Amino acid sequence: LRGGDRMPMLDALPDSPYYVLVARREKAPYCRVARASFDRPLPTMQVPLAKPDADIPVLLQPMIDAIYARSRYSDDIDYSQPLAPPLKPEQVAWLEGRLRGETEAPQPAPAKRSRRRK
């Protein structure tokens, strides 16, 4: 979400503009919470499978990159337009550098376990 209310959580969420949440059905409402941000690659998440299969790591960023390229969003989205709600000045500077191919994305932060309110 770039606006509105976040999902209520029992534990404090890490400081991050976005999150990726993954829950195992039998442990819900407990979930794994990972930080996400437009200026970092999406984290690799352990996705639960049905027993007896073990969790598998899913590389989210390459998957999203492939969907973006295949769907040709760059042909339809004018990235020169400001976002609503607006970005902070340092975020705008990073984004402009990224669009020019000058800025590298840092590594994603590790996930932490949290519990979502019902």
C-alpha cells in the first residue's frame, strides 16, 4: 500500500514502506514478514508447501521482473510523472538514478516472524 491503513499486527512491523507476508495455513495468523521497498530487490521467501514437502525458497524479484518485461509495462507507464502519495526527495533522487541506469539496488533485508491480527 502506498496509502491507507496497514494490516493490523500484534508485533511491531519493521520500519519499511512495504512488506511481503507468507503464512502457513496451520499456523495462521502467524506469518513471516519481510521488508520490501521499491529501491531494493524483493526478498527471497520460504513458501510453505503441503506436508510432507519442505518449504521452498522463491526468488520473488526475478519472477516480478519477468512479468514486468513480458507485460511491457514500460510501454504503458510514464515514469516521469510524480507518484501519489509523493516520494521523499531522497527516494525521487534514487528513482531518477535507477531509471538512468546509474543506481544499483542494495540487497534485501532478511524476513522476521510476526503475527497478524484476525
